[in-house]
Amino acid sequence: MSKILEVRQLVKEFSKGSKTIRAVDDVSFDVCSGECLGLVGESGSGKSTIAKMITALESPDAGGIFLDGKGITGLKGREQRAVYKDIQMVFQTPTDSFNPRLKLGDGIMEGMINHGISRPEARKKMLETLKICGLSQEYADRYPHQVSGGECQRASIARAIVVNPKLLICDEATSALDVTVQAQIVELMRQLKSENHMAYLMICHDLALVQQLCDRLLVMYQGKIVETGTPDEIIMHPREDYTKRLIDSVF
Amino acid sequence: MQQPLLAFNNVEISYDDEAMIQGVSLKMNKGEILGIVGESGSGKSTLIKASMGLLGRSGRVSQGEILYQGQNVLNLGDEAFRNLRGPKMGMIFQNCGSALCPIRTIGDQLCEAMKEHGQTDRQAIKDEALAMFDRIHLHDGDRILNSYPFELSGGMNQRVGIVMAMILKPDLLFADEPTSALDVTVQAQVVKEMMALRETFGMSIVIVTHNIGVVSYMADNVAVMHKGRLVEYGKTRDVIDHPIKDYTRQLIGAVPRIRRG
Ligand SMILES: Nc1ncnc2c1ncn2[C@@H]1O[C@H](COP(=O)(O)OP(=O)(O)OP(=O)(O)O)[C@@H](O)[C@H]1O
Ligand SMILES: Nc1ncnc2c1ncn2[C@@H]1O[C@H](COP(=O)(O)OP(=O)(O)O)[C@@H](O)[C@H]1O
Ligand SMILES: [Mg+2]
Ligand SMILES: [Mg+2]
């Protein structure tokens, strides 16, 4: 399988007064096409910060990020837009994916229209994708504050997959969903993975879900990757203290 | 018979005059933990918001009554509701990050919330908050207090929301998906903390969660919501271990379980 994403020695620091926190501390990993890479770990260990650097919402202090072998940090304008058609993200808080003043349907169509797809065609694709994500047509005309957290999250997944990205980053994308909807989304992700070779970076606190869906797992603790392996290896034979505690805490 | 702390009698709630929740009747006693589980969009948050008077402009309770200590909260004015919220009824929001004010530090927001309820000793408030933060694995509490919400991770903001609600030791705590953004070690600690508050102060808790394991561990009774209706309601062990309704069976059947080899 070909490497889609390469992350090399990534570092990100934040300073607050006289204190500096190394939110991401020398992190490297790859994601191959059709692969689902899980990122689990301590709350505050830098998972979302990594996702934000890959999607250019934050810039790294050191290290590199490569998409199909090409460096993508510090790109601007048209070049950046071209790259970010291939990388989409579903955020931890679903409302973050949408402009509160736009109806969900318009929010989902925005990306397609920016990439030159005609309005009627974009609308058709938008409605199809809503349906795939388990939302009926009427949701296209609702505003983000008029839907439940789970419904909004399904709409944001629709917004992300509607442009056929090569890599989908899911930051806690299913935590607002009940387990039956979660199962539908997981099924959808599986399908996109096998049919379109879509790759995933999946940040998730639910170890059982990670075990179902991911091919490989990274465990983060205090800004560093402390353990890697297949989900079964890590869950059945955890090596690090933190990983052991994590697995023992599952209800 | 003890008077229930909170009772829903045949409640219907509408958004923009369309009934969203219908025929919900529930009762909880002081010191009880009630779990609400169910479909995304089935109205779990709506039930909680109605009890707290937070339905907003488009929503209203269109039938039935919600009684807090025998008093119908639907007849309360804004002022009376404000006095109830905080020390009597507290809430952990589903989306804590956006429930916080984006342009003020956590510490300021915490002190302000406490001041509204007559606590003005900043140092005492801070000390208590720091101790609580520490127990739920936020060991650099000083940084948290000096931060703005955007400077914190999702799980950190969620814990801020938890501390803001719990520090007032409300008689009744509504917790809307309180652990969804937390890693499981922190989740376990937060659950422990809630149980301790019930032990020590007799706090009653309504917890909405998708985590059936958490409900199963914490709740005395469980309510299952589906399409705006209460489909199953009873003792936790009965509902979780021997569900009667199809939807409940589906829900419990869909819970992903960790394989430990
Ligand atoms: N914009 C920012 N300014 C200052 N500090 C930040 C900022 N963004 C993140 N941080 C800090 O960086 C660290 C990592 O945050 P991040 O959001 O990546 O954690 P996370 O692993 O996604 O956690 P969670 O599981 O709770 O979502 C935290 O200590 C956080 O407070
Ligand atoms: N302000 C609102 N205006 C119109 N509809 C709303 C509003 N808030 C929620 N809804 C709808 O009410 C239903 C229940 O929402 P909610 O109580 O948030 O569900 P959940 O069970 O996931 O917490 C959903 O279908 C949602 O779309
Ligand atoms: Mg995060
Ligand atoms: Mg909700």
C-alpha cells in the first residue's frame, strides 16, 4: 500500500506567561491509502493539535508533513486549496464544522462549489451524501443550532466525505452518537475504506470502537507516542503503564 | 410516600409548535441516579433543558408538567429559575467548550459563577477548584484557571464544565454526556467523583450518555428514549440485562465491546 501521509518529527509548543508546554513532542508516523490509523491517549496529550497541524489550522514549530510525498506545511492560496480537497476533517465538536449562519445543506455544498462544481450538481450530491449518513432531505434546510449533537455530527461527516478526500481525519467524530448510529457510521467508514481506499486518522477514546475499525494504533501520552501496534496487540498485551491503566479503566 | 425530587407528568415538548417529545412520565427521588440513554436526536438533551428552563425561544413544554419538589417549574419566571439554577439544579453541558465564554479566563468565569451564588472568597474558590481538578487528572490547575477555553483541549474544557457544575454541590445535577470527550482513565475518575458527591451530599443525578457501561455502573434507574418517546423505563439491571422493547435490545446489541483476548 502506498503512503499517503507522512508526519516527521513534529513539534508544537504553546507558551502561557513564563511557562511553555510542548503539546506535541517529536511525533512521527505514516498513514497508507486504505488504512485506518487510530490515535488514542490521554486527554490533553496533543492529539487534536496534531490533527490541526495536518489540516493547517496550526503551524508546526518543527518537523514536516507530507501528502503523497510533497511537503504541505506553509503552503498558500491555490496550492493550499488543492491539497485540502484531499484532506478533510471531522471535528470533536460538530458545530465547529459549520458556519452558524448557513443552513447545513449550504455548508455541505460550500466545498464542492469552491472547487467549481455547479450548484444543481452540488445539491444533488449533497442530498445523496446526507442520505448515506442517515439524514433525511429536510435536514439540508436546518441551521446547526436546530439539530441535535448527533445529527450535526452526521452532517459534518457528510460535509467531509462529499468531496471524496484521500484522507479523512476524525477527531472524536462518533462520541456524540448513540451506539446504533455509531455502528452505521462505522459501517460507512468501512465501505469508503474498501471501495474508495480512503485513509483515516481516527482520534477516539472508545477503545472497543478503535479495535473494530483500526488497522494500527498509536498511543499518546504527554505529547509523545508511547506505544504502537495493532489494536489487538496493544489491547491484549499493553506494555506501557499508561496503556495498561487505559485498558483497565474501560467500563 | 416520599415526594419525588423531580417528576415529569405526561410531558410534551415542541420546537416551533411541532411536538418533538410526547408522553414522557418519569419520577426520581432524592439521592437517585437516573440514566437516560437512546437515539441521537431522540430528545434527551431537550428533556434536561426543559427542566432547567433553557429551551430557548423556539422550544416550549406544550403539555403536561415538570415538578421539582412538587412545584411546577413551568410556572416559574426567569428570576425564580435563576435562583433554582446553580445551588439547586446544576448542569454539565453536552458541549462544554461552547457553553463557556470565549473571551474570559476559566478562573474569572468560575469566580463569577460562584459570586452569583454568594461565594466571594476568590482564594477559597480557587483552592477548591484546584483540588477538584487534581482529582480528575488536571494536575496543572493553575494554568487551566489562567487559560481561555480555546487554549484547552476538548477533554480539558469538559472537565472545566464538570468542576463549574459540581463545585456548587447542587441538589440535582444534570449531566449531559459529561464524559464523551474524556479518555477512559479520566472518565473513570469523573464517575467516581459523581458517586462520591451522591454519597457525601445526597446529590441526585440525571446522566445522559451513550456509554451503556457507565449507565450500567452508575444508574439506579434507566430511561430509554427513541423518536421523542420514552420506550422503556425501569431498574437499571432489568432494563440493561433484560430489555423488553426492540429498540432497547438493538441499542444494547450495538454496544461495541473490547476484546481482551
Ligand atoms: N491554541 C492553544 N493555545 C495554548 N495551548 C493550547 C492550544 N491548543 C492546545 N493547547 C494545549 O496543548 C495541549 C494538547 O491539546 P490537544 O487539544 O491537542 O489535546 P488532545 O489530545 O486533543 O486532548 P482531548 O482528548 O482532551 O481532546 C493541551 O495542554 C492544551 O491545553
Ligand atoms: N432549537 C431547536 N429548534 C428546532 N429543533 C430542535 C432544536 N433543538 C433541538 N431540536 C430537535 O429536537 C430533537 C431532539 O434534540 P436533542 O434533545 O438535542 O436530542 P438528543 O437526544 O440527541 O440530546 C432533534 O431532532 C433536534 O433536531
Ligand atoms: Mg482533542
Ligand atoms: Mg444531546
